[in-house]
Amino acid sequence: RKTLSLTQGFPNLSSVHISSCNGLKDLTWLLFAPNITSLEVLESGLLEAIISQEKATSVAIPFQKLESLRLHNLATLKNIYWGPLPFPCLKTIHITECPELRKLPLDSKSVSRVEEFAIKYKEEDWFERVEWDDEGTKLRFLPFFKFFGPEWQVTYVR
């Protein structure tokens, strides 16, 4: 069994679109793709985590170049990452139909350009269930939540 080192990995991979992959439980392999700018994960019913704490063996900090994260119809997704992450380039997070996702990997220092940042969501009850590590994080990001209601449709990038 051969393992991939971070230096090998997928350095040219910048956009990832995963749809209807119902056998996946996590996407920990994304640790080997340090230059991802866009990540879209849709309709993958068994996905529990984007990066699994149990499987992550590297010390690499993921998503340093991520600009857009779109998560849709992931019924069992519980987390993106187990703790807060720095997101120096992140501009948008779109979340629709992810009822088990309660925490975002954010703290009060996570997003550099917060004035350009938005967290877009479709279900009002999801927003009400979001859990925060501390009041400072909640106060920093609350103004950037954008509700798009039931009329909002997810557009698929193909």
C-alpha cells in the first residue's frame, strides 16, 4: 500500500465538484490538494465530514486558497473540519439541506477580508441551530449570514 505525501499530492487541482457519491464518508484526501479555490459537494448521502479528524495524519492546514465552498443536500454531514481554520481567501459559504451541520470551522480570526464574506443558507431553522465556540465569533460572522429562502435554487456547475 502506497501513501501519498503532501509534496506529491494534487498541486494543480483548483476546483472540485463532487455530486451523488453516496459511498463517501469523508473527503480527507483534500488535504493533498493545497491549491483548491472552489469546493462543491452535492447530494452525497453518507458524507459525515469533509476532513475526518480520525483519518487526517498530516499537519497541513487545509483550504488556504479556498474562495468558495458549496454544500448541498448532505443529510449526514456533521462537520467540515473539527476546529477553526484560517481562511485567508474565503468569500462565500453556501449551505443548503445539511441538517446535521451545526458548526462551521470559524473563529473570530478565520476570515481575513470579512467585509467581502457571506454565508448563504436556505433553511431558516438551520441558521438558528448553528453553534458557536464563543460570543466573539458569533458577533463577527452573524452580520454576514444571508438568507435565500425556499425560492432559492442551487445551480449546479458541470
